[in-house]
Amino acid sequence: RADTPGCTTQACEFTDSVADFTEMDATIIGVSPDTPGSLAKFRQKYNLKVTLLADPDKKVMPKYNAFGEKKNYGKTIIGVIRSTVIIDPKGKIAHHWKSVKAKGHAEHVRKKLAELQGA
């Protein structure tokens, strides 16, 4: 959810690194089940420089394994799975992190993208 600790950490870290990703010809897009209005408030509150897409009907997120069954405090629930996908210029998945920790993840993505680009 927008404006929760994990989402805020991740969005702010990617915003702080947006120039690095732009230099690498990469675009950062976050997808959330939040409404467009709540994402707009979140983006404005933290001056986020990444694109945030609303998927309140959860039609896109399951296609990238970002919504579904997961464990939460030992219980199986259905919900958002914090994950990241690098999509290459041809639209193919180049790398997929199926479950990530928010803190420090932007740097992991930057390094993997550099590796994939042969830098």
C-alpha cells in the first residue's frame, strides 16, 4: 500500500536513483492495487520521480506474480507480493525477483541491470 513503510522506502530509494536508471535507458514503474488518487497523493507527498500505476482490479499484478498466495506471519494469505521484474527492450522478462525486501533493493536492481547490459 502507498505510504506504508516498505512501499515508501522502496519508492524513495528508486526516486533517489532515478538518474542512474535514466542513464541506463531504464524506466522505473511501480504497480500497486491502490487507487489512482491515493497514488497521486503518495507521489506528491514524497516528491517521487518514478511512475506509479494503479491496478485496483488486480488485472496486471498477477501476470507478473506480484499478487497471489503468500505467507504472512506463518499464515497463507492472498495479497501483494513485493517483487521486481526487469523487462528487456523486446518486452521479454530479463530477470525476476519473486520476493524482495524494500530496503536496498533499488541498488540490487541497478547492479543486475548493469550486468544484463554488459556494463
